[in-house]
Amino acid sequence: MLVHETPLDDMVSRPSCAVVWINGRGATVARTTDQGGSSVVDLSRGSEPESVFLAAVVRAIGDRQRILILGPSSTRLDLEREYVSLFQRPDRLVDVEPAGPVTVAGLVERLNALSA
């Protein structure tokens, strides 16, 4: 599995949030950081079993206050279930939407709106 994190340089106090776009081959997680900035993590599933991949995505999301999950319905639902099974906080999933591929800029835009 390949994981790549890109820190973004905006430092603003805001709630901890994450916006995820996921499909069966990979995921991109835009998330706020503890320092008030944001970062983007790209995960590639490679040949990993789905359960290992979903657990890695949930670790990338972390214990955030608000989470938005985008992507094909079955994969979104599987990620939602994995998140809830690990953190026991379904109330943090503010929205789960069907969506085609989303650009990193689009994820960051949604992250900024979610954390405003």
C-alpha cells in the first residue's frame, strides 16, 4: 500500500474535520491538522485486502469531529462501517454522498467549508 501526505500551509483555528473520496483502488483524505492547518493523504490500495485498505483509510481520517465521505455507494458504506466499528462515533459522519472522482482542490474546498 502506498501512502503519500502533503501538508498544506494554512494555519487557522478550526474544528478537526476530514473529507474523503474513496473507491476500490484508492482514497484521498483531506484533513485538518492539530496545528490548525490541513494536509492531504493519498492512499493506494495496491494488492491489499479490502479490510486492510479500509483500516488504513480510517487511520488516515483519525479521530475527527466532522467527516464527509464521497465515492461509489458500496465503498462509501464499507468505509462508514469501518469508521464506526473503530471509533464508535456514527454522529461524526456528517454526510456520506455518492460522487464521481473529486480533485484534491475540490476536497480541500469541501474541507474548508466543513471546518468553517
